Amino acid sequence: MVDTTPLTRAVDHFADRLRAAPQSRLQRGAAAEALGLARQLARWAQELEEPGVEPREMPDAGMFAAADQITVAAHDLAVVIPADADVDEAVRLVEEAQKRAGV
């Protein structure tokens, strides 16, 4: 069984930082960065669950929903992620997105 704890911790930390961020920070790109990550993680999970099927794109639900969107996408991925190396890659993606978001 794959231990996805590092992924859920990383994404929960990023989501908490987004929720605590001022609106101005979200508007300056933090929310867009989070949405990009959420879409990437959701696409990855869909490709694992339904290989060969065109992934659906996560909609933009607004800057105040970005934290919830990355949380949902990461937790969906955590359910289907096949290997520890994939968890490490997902954690790296989350940490890099958080740095770019500046939160």
C-alpha cells in the first residue's frame, strides 16, 4: 500500500496558506497558481482511473475556492496513486506551486 500522507500534508499546508492569504495575494496570482495545480493533479488522477479517456478540466470556481480545489484534486489523486515515487513527484509539484504562489 502506498503511503500518501506526505501528499495530503503538503496540499493541506498549501490550502491553509491560501485560506489565510489576503485577497490581494490571491489576485496577484496565488489563486491562479493553485487552480493550475488542481487541474494538473485532477488530470493525473483521471488518467490513472480512466486510461485512454480524455480528462475533464476542473472549472475555475473563483479565487476563494482555489484552496478547496487543490485539496479535492490531491485527495482524489491520493486514492489512486500507484507508487511511492509518484507520491514524491506529487509532493514536489505541490511544493513548487506553493513557492510560485508566494504563500
